[in-house]
Amino acid sequence: MHLALDLGEANDVSVARTAEAAGFAFVTFEDSPTSRGIEAGVRASFLSRHTTRLGLAPQLHVTVTEPFHLATQLASLDHASLGRAGWVVGAVNSPEA
């Protein structure tokens, strides 16, 4: 069994390190295309340099992001995390997005 933890919109290094020490397999990062905070892929890349075994899976939205940008962002995360990247597919369908 693999355990995952949703960090939501938090960007707390201590929470990610605690999850890693507790044996979680990966963490996910919630995101919204209309939020004003730091984007989930950027938060995952930041935490990739502060963890060693924890998988990092940001929610990136296919309905509002060009495929090229998704591909390069995920490739960059995979490179920064040394192969620990994941992806939670987001598909927002609202007038705001």
C-alpha cells in the first residue's frame, strides 16, 4: 500500500519532510487556474530540492494550459526531483478559468 498526502496550497518544507519521514510515497499539490498563489508545479519543483525519496505530483490543468507547457513543466520537475515527478490531471471547466 502506498500512502499519499495532499498538501493543498501549502508550501511548507517541514510538512513535506515529515511526510517523507513517515513513509508516504508521494504528495500532491492542489491548484486552481484562477488562484493568485504560487502555481502547483513551481511549489513541487521547490520541494524537490528539500526531499530525497518523496514523489511530487502537482495538479496541472489540461483545459487552460498548452500541451507544450505541460510537457516542459513536468520534464523540468522530473529532472529537478531526479525522477520523482508525478502528475494529477486537472480539468477545470468554468467561465472564470
